[in-house]
Amino acid sequence: MAFLRSESEAHLRAERKGLFVIRATGKSASIINGVDFRPVVF
């Protein structure tokens, strides 16, 4: 999931579902998942 602005806690729900969370930071972007994050394999 990528976003410019997060509404409520959508980024937390996406991480719990195993999705990478990408936040726009200036002219770049960063993956902001926690250190214990485990992605889901599709």
C-alpha cells in the first residue's frame, strides 16, 4: 500500500495484512513497516 496521507489507521491495517507500507517523503518514498514485519507471499 502506498499513500501520501493516511486516514485513521489504514497503514496499520495494511501491515497486519502482510502488505508493505510505503509513505511519500518529499521527493522520495520510504517503506515504513515495523522491524518485526513479515510480508505475505502471494
